Amino acid sequence: MTLPSARTCFLLGFLFCAALLAAALYFQFSGGLEPCPLCISQRIMVLAVALVFLAAAIHHPASIGIRAYALLGTAVALGGASISGRHVWLLHLPPEEVPECGPGLSYMFRNFPLGDTLKAMLSGTGDCAKVDWTFLGLSMPAWVLICFLGLGAFSLLQWWNAER
């Protein structure tokens, strides 16, 4: 079995990322689930992966370019997976070890130094330790971790697709 062209694969990866972002917005606005700082960071990373895939699909590069986009997509997806992994880790901490809840991100962006706000977005707060939704026994951050790992593998798979 052969893969579709790299351009088609990158387009499919972009569409998958768009679906993930649409689902996140659905859960936020229809389901009433407010995103925590780590959730927002994960959304940003999904958007970054989507943009890499979209650029690769539009650019339609030759073999070396496909490999470059494959490595870049994998690196960005693994960065997102590290954020998701931290989120899953926070969810499994004993209650006494969960970090304190902080103010909302909009307040932090207005009143805190940018470095402190970015640190909260990447390390999480007590808000990040709540499980509001599960499917098949896995929390939303666990599913996003699985998606990031899958997107990274799918992107890396394009390395070999470049040889065609």
C-alpha cells in the first residue's frame, strides 16, 4: 500500500488540526467548558502544526522541502505533546500537590509581566487539574496528547513519502 502524495497528506493533516480546533471551540462555546492556561497553550500548538501542514500543502515542495516540513511538523507536534503531557501529569497529581489556582489569562495578560503569563500558560495552574470531560476513560488532555503524537508520526512519515 502506498501513501497518497505528500501534498495530499499535509492537506489531510491540516484538516485534522482544523477539526481539533473546531471541536475545542465547540466544547468551549456549546459545552460551557472554559479552557485553562494549558488548554490554550495546546490550542496554540495545534494551530502551529496546522500552519506547518498548510504551508507544506500550499508550497508543494520537492523532496528536500518535504523532508524539512516533515521534521518541522514533527518538532512542533512533539512540542505540543510535551504541553499535553504536562497537563496529563497535573491531572494525576494528588490534591495536596496541585498548584494554586491563579487569575484568568485575560487578567494576567493585562496586569502581569509577559514572562509570568507565559510561564503560567506552559506550567499550568490549579485550574488545569480539573477533569471536566472524559471519553473512553481518557480526559481531553490525554486525547490531545494522543493526537499530537499521531500528528508527529504522520508528519515524520512524509520523510519517506519524499522518496517517491
